[in-house]
Amino acid sequence: MAVEEMAELTQVLMKYSRKINNSTLNEIIEEIVDVEIMLEQLKIIFIAGRNFASFDYHKIRDIKLKRLKEMLEEVRE
């Protein structure tokens, strides 16, 4: 199910790169919501209630967000 939702988002993003309009943008928003819901389900399945997994999740997330912030700051300079 997760792979299917992410594939649908990928498909609509590819469509948007070829044809930009409000209808496609609404499709993207809908698919983003579907993927976000699926990600929450995956976190419940694989992370919730597992202290080590929760710690790793937050640690990895923080590292990746820091890296993204640094890249964005470089682009702005």
C-alpha cells in the first residue's frame, strides 16, 4: 500500500513536469496527503513503541534536516 501511494505521487509529479495547471496541482496536493497519511501509518508500524527506533528516527531526521538547511543556505549565498 505504501509503495502504491508513493508511486501515485511520483506519477502525478511527472505529469506536472510536463503539463502545469491547477488541476494537476490539486492532484499533487491530494497525493501528498495520501503519502503523508501512509507515512504516519508506517511510523506507527515500525517506530511507535520501540524506543531505539524512535531515537534513531529522530536522530536521522535531525541530521537530514540540518544538511538540507545547510544546502539551502549555500544556494542563497
